[in-house]
Amino acid sequence: MSGLRDLAGFQELADALGVPLSPVLAQCVERGLACYPDDYRDNYAAILQSRPPALASTYDFEWMGLDEARTLCEEWLVPSSQGGNAFLPFAMSGAGDVYALIRLADGRGGCGVVLHDQDDSEMRYGGFEDFVCAQLLDTLRDLSHLTDDFDIDTAAQCVRADILRLAPLLPPQAGMLLMGAAAREPFPSSIQRGPRARPEDVPALITAREHADLIARFLLPAPVTFSTTPPWEI
């Protein structure tokens, strides 16, 4: 695991693609929040509770290195092969989907996930800071992915530490909102992961109603769907 350490190189890639680099993302790189400490694997538990990389408490998110981002832009997310849409990758899911800043061919920009095995993907956020807030709200709503490794109180501390490091970079109101929610004690809450799924109890720091009301502030009024050519067709 490496992550983004070279802000100048990342800015150069953004400029070459014509994708504006989010100031919040740039600050994450500059402050060492978009990469993994050398002792991350050996001291994973302690680091997540005290000095986590940004969004380390969220589900299925891993910062990528600059070389990996460049390779994706050269071999898959090439604007000439993606209908003129440009993508600045910064992280990846375990399945290979790519988190990226996006500039669509019609000039609209934002942040979203590029699915590696689907024809269509969505831009759901107007910018990187909205993406960050939404990811953290999802974690505040459901800590269960952290309880595979930690007890409930420690899981709550992981997201608190994450928010504590990110809040100063976010718009003040958003940072205060997240800090206030993270200060609560965890409680059991029912969640349904799909229309046919059975409800299950998960540890949470905000209720379902609070999550729905708060996350709406950080989503585009309607997601923007765009088509992508899969990597094996390029």
C-alpha cells in the first residue's frame, strides 16, 4: 500500500487531463493524508484510532499511488476512448472500481465512482469534499465493516479519528456537523441493505432518518449517468 505522496506530480496529471484538482484533495496529499504510513500493516489498529489516512474508516476504499493513477489514465480512462470524458483517479475499491474526479465532455464536473465491469457509472457528488462528507456519513450510519476487526467502541473511535483529521479541511459547517455526530456513543440500529434484504442490527452513531437528511446536502439533486468503455475493449 502506498497512496498519493507527490502533489506536484498529481497536479501535473490533473493539468494534462484537464480535470481541476480539488483544493481539499490537494491538501490531503500535501498533508500526508492520502497515503499509508510505512508501518501501516504492522500497526493498523493503533493507526486507525489515532492518525489514520483520510477515509481509512470508510468501507472498501484504498488510496492509489501516482504511478497507478497514471497507468489507469493511459490504459483505460483515456478521454479519447471514453467519449471525451476525463477522469483523475485517486482511489480504488477492492473489486477494481475507481474513485475519481470527473470532467465530462459537456463540461460538467464532480466526483464519482467509475465501475470497471459496467457500461454505465454515476457522478453523484459535485466535488471531492461532498464525496468525503457522504462517505463519512455512510460510516456513521453503519460501523459494521469495522467491527470485523474491532469492538464497537474502538470502531467508533476509528471514525472519530478520521473525522478529526479531515474536518479542518472541509467547509466549516460540514466539519462541525461531522464532529458533532462522531462525538456520540454508538447504539444498535436497524438497517436494510436492499429491497429484498432482511433488516439487520448494526452499530451506528446516527439514525437512518438523520443519515437521509444529512447526506442529501452532499449529493447532486440527481446523479449524472455516463457511459464508459471497459478496459478489455480498449
